[in-house]
Amino acid sequence: MMRVHDVSAAIHPGMILYPGTPAFQRDEYRSMREGETSNNSRISMGAHVGTHVDAPYHYLKSGEKTESLSLDALVGPARLFRLDVQKSIRADDLRGLDWSGVKRALFRTRMSDRLRGGQFDPEFVYLEGSAAEFLVEKQVVLVGVDSLSIDRFRSPQHPAHHALLGNGVVVIEGLDLSGVEPGDYVLVCAPLKIVGGEAAPARAFLLETDGEHFRGNEK
């Protein structure tokens, strides 16, 4: 049987947010408790709440927007690496890993255990620019992290975003990888198809499977 791991952060009021991100709100404008025939609600939140996908337009003026993101990048074999780093992911941390056949790289760090509650940690683990450039050299099509940003807190230059998005690499931030062991999976990530968006909330799954069908169709 195929096992499915939900690696999406739950969206709810009071969830951890990157400072400045508009919080999630949900209001019922029709309620069966009040005699209506159905329950209906409206939601409001920032595009970078919880698990979300960054489009190139996030940092590139003429970059691709969320409705044009490649589904080929968002679905397919992925390798989950566990890195016991405290501050940042450096290129040196990546060089000794097995990159054979890797098209999508996911990184589990100490941050996965902190997405479900508590306070925002400004000392979250981030991807150094040199590590992002290393991943571009490896020709990955997608990078996923368990922090709410791939760049360090309030980075003035955002080198990881520019290196990855500028080279067409899809970025997933805010993955909850706390219950998943390192290894090979099939990733299914579905960001909302928001026209003109720089980012979109997403539901993401990792499937435990031999993945031969997917690998056989990838070049």
C-alpha cells in the first residue's frame, strides 16, 4: 500500500507567521446555527502564510507568476535530506550528500518541529547564497524548506531567492517535515492558481512509493 505523508502546515488563527505577513482570518457569513441552509465562510490571509510556493515574480519584476508555475516541477520524485545544522545550510553541508538522480530537494532541519506552535524564531535555519548556487549547479527544479523563508531573517539582498527563482527553480517554504524520515519520495505540491500572484498557499504530500513510473518519465 502507498503511504501518504501530509507535509503541509495547518492554517489557523494564531499560527506562526513571518513578521509582517497578514494573519489568517475565517468568518462565517452564513451559518446553519442561525437558520441558514448551509455554512459558508470568507477567508483572508497573506500569500506567504504557512506552507506556500514562491513564484519568480516574488523577487523578479518580470518573473513568472503563480498561475504559470510548472506542474512538472511541483509533482515528481523528491529526496528528503535531514541536516543537523543550527544556523544555516551552506554549500559545504550539501557537497557530501548523495545527489544522484535528484531533481527535487527537500531539507528537514530543527525548524520542522517548531511550525506547529510557539513563537516565530528570527534565528530560523536559512539557505546561504552559496548553497542556493550549488543547487542551481545540480540542476534541481524545486527546493523545499521547513522555514518560512529560504533567506535569513530580514536579509537585505535575499541571495537564495535570487539564485533559485532567477534560474527557474520552484521554492516551497514552510513545509512540516517533522514526521518524515530522510529518503526518496514522490512529491505532490498544489499551490492555488492565483492569477498575477507572487506566491500561493499550498497543500503538499510526500508519497512512499518506488516511484518508477515517475522516474521513467523524467529526463
